Amino acid sequence: MLFAVRMDVDLPLDLDAQFRDELLATEKAYSQKLQRAGKWVHLWRVVGEYSNLSVFDVADNGELHELLWNLPLFKYMKVTVTPLAQHPSAVAG
Ligand SMILES: O=C(O)C[C@H]1C=CC(=O)O1
């Protein structure tokens, strides 16, 4: 099942710099592991915003919830999930 996911990041300005750097490094490693596993199939930056638009390919709602819940940045993000279905006019996919 495919899901479009928008993540809007809002890190507190007073977050300890070392904690912030470690958090971002952990998030990067986590996201790259899921990308290599074929679960996180697109990761795009939204121009001009600390946000991304992503596409996940997972078995079901429960798997997506688990992957998102475990994002190291989860508590600092607003996450918006949109389930996707095949478009009848799409020539690919
Ligand atoms: O920067 C972001 O958009 C948030 C998050 C998503 C992947 C990653 O490495 O960080």
C-alpha cells in the first residue's frame, strides 16, 4: 500500500546543540535504512520549508504507523498521511 506523508518539522530554538545534532544524525540513519529497505520510496524537500513530502510503500496502516511512530524526530513533527490509490489515467505505476 502506498501512502503520501508530509512531515513538518518544528525543532525548539533552545534545543541543546549536541542533542539536536545527534537527533538529526539518528533521523538520517533511520530514514536511509527504510529507503534502502524499499519502505520509504520517495523523500523530497518542500521548497522554502523545513518539511518533506514522502511516499511510503508498506503492507498496511499498522506498519506505516509503526514506522512513523519510531521516527527519532516524531515528537518534533506534524505528520499528515494521505492513502494513495491507482489513478485510472496513469500511464505508469
Ligand atoms: O528533514 C526532514 O525532512 C525530516 C526528516 C526526514 C528524513 C530525515 O532525514 O529527516
